[in-house]
Amino acid sequence: MARRLVVLLIYSVVLNFCGAFASTADDHRRPMILPLHLTSPDDARHHRRAFDGRRLQRSEPNAHMRLHDDLLANGYYTTRLWIGTPSQMFALIVDTGSTVTYVPCFDCQECGKHQDPRFQPDLSTTYQPVKCNINCNCDDKGNQCTYERRYAEQSSSSGVLGEDVISFGNESALVPQRAVFGCENMETGDLYSQRADGIMGLGRGQLSVMDQLVDKGVISDSFSLCYGGMGVGGGAMVLGGIKSPPDMVYTHSDPFRSPYYNIELKEIHVAGKALKLNPKVFDQKHGAVLDSGTTYAYFPKDAFVAFKDAIMKEIHFLKQVHGPDPNYNDICFSGAGRDVTQLSKVFPQVDMVFSKGKKFSLSPENYLFPHTKVSGAYCLGIFENGDSTTLLGGILVRNTLVTYDREDNKVGFWKTNCSELWKSLSHENAQAPAPASNDWNSSGGISPDIAPGGLPPTDLPPIDLPGEGQIGQISFDMMLNSSSSMKPNFTELSESIARGLEVKISQVHLKNYTISGPDLLIRWTIVPDESANSFTTEKAMDIILRLTRHEMQLPHNFGSYELVKLKFQRKQSWWEQNSWMVAVGVSVASVLGLLALGTWLVWRYRSQRGVSYEPVDGVAGAIVAEQELQPLK
């Protein structure tokens, strides 16, 4: 998606089940309009999960899923969803401002090239089209229900609706469920060019994944998102309820005010001082809306100007510089240093104040983004909205667990380390990780993920690794796509890869690289630690899965990356490692042997010429007179 992926809330047209929606916009900088459908709260209530510190204790099945990518480098976060029997994997943008979940269909003539192969209904034994009925728009033949979404930046998605088994990966306790989703036959704009396959709709509406799971009674009416911090990326998502940590800050969310997840934002404080604003400034139109599909935050004009002025007053000692993109008038400052953990010593704290004086504090990473062309410079990630709606994108909730408690109509915020939270989630689950992507090449024979009966496999995808202690090195090709024209700092990139794969920096070797336009293809080799001459099978498996699941989180200045090729090499035996020495040794030994044999034969020949012949008729040892060959004259 574009750098400024924004959901602009204009209006929604609601049809009972799967009607088409159309929207317009008056500002090209706010591209996405995602109409939603209001539904009444589900009467069936379910107990939510117990939350003990930073670990989830499972009291009922839920789906906890890993988030991938980076908010600033990619403009979104994705999760993995498996559809069909056998399962087909897709990388979907998690979007609280959208209802329909959709993926490209196999026969789409107007779909871009995305991360994974398109969905093939004919290969799924459990797929069923949603037949045309009075509650939906139908295709030209009147056979199948259709959907359509149009966005303000002129992108769109349309296709047919189908029903199939969806699976959430082996890191989730929730078993696969049947659900309705969209099968795209046309996409335009950013949807066409983005790397992600499609959208996972988490908004309110009967086609939303959340509403469908809640209606089936398999989860309680709540979900949570946790986005990684600046320069880290990744995170976690939980579909289903959790028990709140004791210091989570809640605010009311009124589902009847608008179909979007709004909150009661009353004031903004900068460095402990309230912005001098009309109390109603954040309560216009749709109110203050949370949207995970929007990258940045957008305030009404008066609020934006007051916020900008307050920040600039606190950092007057920093130099203001031009932004990284000439198409936008970004407000940026240099001189703060590259260490993002120290930004709070330079930039002020910002507080969001809710009703009844409840306050949630934001760190600088929640309202800044790093400059991609000036080291140690940062820009405001909050912009002016031409619309009166306050739009709170993902930047405001980085390293924050956000719980959307739809059952009790409230949204909770809790500051935490989202990467560590995911590790806690993974630690709590004894099951194997979710299946890995298979769109890469390997000489190691990694087989594709085929899940019998549509269920995700209970073990890791079979990987034909050599025996213990026989893996010598792991090589992979990485494609970087960055908006920056500068060549990346390979030392910094090596350090990021080492952190992502949990190896030493000395184990990461740059082999070569080639530049083609904005793309940079880099070949890396991961070698065993100097204290060992090979990888253990467990460690090799861990590295391979981290690579194939795109778990490496690179700093934003490197842009997005794609794993192009991966292979591992078997450790060579002593004979293989020293074959040339053996060959040379054999050759030298052969030459020396031949010389010795030749010398011996010559010596023997010469020795035999000096030996007297025995007389023919004589007796051995007899003494005979010497005779001349010719008589003397």
C-alpha cells in the first residue's frame, strides 16, 4: 500500500448480507473508504481468557496469530490465513476499518502480483459459492453473490463471494471454521500494486471474520492487536477475549454512533499541558476513530495546528529539515540521534485523555516516524485531516496492546513490548508453529504445506534436513525494495539479520549483491558459530522457519524485503573437504612409485651384465682353464 494508506470515513451503504458499497472522497491524501455494516451485539456471551501479567492463560479456544511486516516500511501489518481443503495460505492486511475478507481468485485477469499464489476454488474440496439471493448483489449470470469496495485513492476490489474452511495456524487453539470471503476478479490502485494478498476484515458487519466467528459461538465478542515498535515491526493478534491487565486504560466505544471503532477522546496533552481547543473538536462527525489499516494519525485542522505548535515549542533546539518525500510537506527535525530508545529524552510525552479523566500516555514512537534520508532525523506522524473526523492509525498504538471489547462496547490500551508479548503467546502454546510459506526454492527439499481434511497440520511442514551435525551453512537471497536512493548500510543490515535470526553477527556473511532500479538483490550466508563446525538440526530448522515466515524485522530505512531463494548445504565429510589434498597426495605417491620402480629396474639390468655364466657341461663349483675366444697369433 501507499506510504499514506488512510481510511477516510465518508459514508456507508448498508445491505443486510453482502450488498455492494460505494463511497467518494474529497481529499486525495486519504485514500481508503471502508464502509461497514452495523450489527446488534450477539446475545450469546462467552467467558473471556485470563490474562496473567504478559501471558495469556487459555480458558477457551481462541486464535492468536503472528503479525508480520512493518507499519512504516509497508504501510500495514499482515497475518497469515489458510483457506480451503487442502489449505492455501494468504498474507492479509489486518484492517479494523473493513468488513470483507478477500483474496485474489485464480481467474482474475486484473489482479496484481502478490506474495502468494491466487486462490483456486477447484482445488478445495470444501469450497462452495454463495448462491444468488434477495439479500445480495449477483453476478451477470445471476448465479453467485458479489461484493465491491471502492476507495478514495481510486483503488478498488470486486469479485464473488464464496464459503470455505478458514484456518488460523498451529499457534492458535481455535480449530478451522467455515466462513464467507471474497474471491477477487478485479483490483485497482494500491490494492493492485501491494505485496500483501488481500484484506482481513475485522470491522463490524455480517461479513466480518469477527462477526462470523462470534455468530458461530466459537469465540467471545472481542479481539486484540499489538503492533511492534519503531524499527522492529511484527506483533500479535488475538481473536477472542482476554482478561485485561489491571492497568489497562479503557474508553467507551459507541457502536450506534458510527459503524467504526470510535473512542471518547476528550483532550490531548503535550508535555503535561492541555492543548487549548474546543472540547468538541474530537467529537465531530464519526468522532475519534481507530483504524488499523491507516498508517498515520489525522486530526481536524485546529487540533493539528495546536498539536504541531506545542511539539515544536518543546523541541525548539532541534533543526527543522525537509521531509523525505517531496510530494508531502512533512514536518521533520534533525539532531535527535539514531537511538530510538532515547527519543523520550528529546521529544515530549503526549497524553490522550478520555472521559472521566482517564489518561493514556504516548511515547515519541507513537507520533514520530524516522526520516529515511537524514540520519537521526524524525518527522511528525500526525497530519491535518481535511475531514472533521479524527482518524487514529497504527502509529499511535505501536507497542500497545489494544483490546476491542465489542461485547462491552469499550476499547482498552496497555503499553507493552509487542515483540515480547508474542514470545509469551508462543511460549504458552505447546503446539508447533504455523505452516511456513512455500514460494521459495531450496535444495533441501522442503515440501509444500498440504493439510489433509482442511485442518492445519499438527506438526511443522516436513523439511528434509540432513542428520544431526551435518548442516554446514544456510544461504538465502533477499530482495530489498526501498524508497531511499541511498545504498543500504550493509553492516547495519547484517546486525539486523543477526538479531532476527538470533545468531552472532560473525555468522552473517555478505556474499554479493546486484542493483536493479529500486530493487537490491543481496545474497547472504549464515555459517555455524566459530565454536562449532556445523549447525544442529534444531538450530537450522529455527533459522529456516524464521526466514520463510518473514520473521526478520528490518529497520524501516531498508524498506520492505522479500525472500527470493533459500537453500542449506550439507556439511562436507573430511574426505570431501580434503579431496584435493588426497588427489595431490595420490598423484605424488604414484609418481614417486613409478620413479622408484624405474630406478630399481635400471639397477637390476646393470647388475646382471657383470655376472659370469656357468659352464654348460661343467659341474657346479668345478675349476676350469681360462680360454680365449680366438687363438693368439
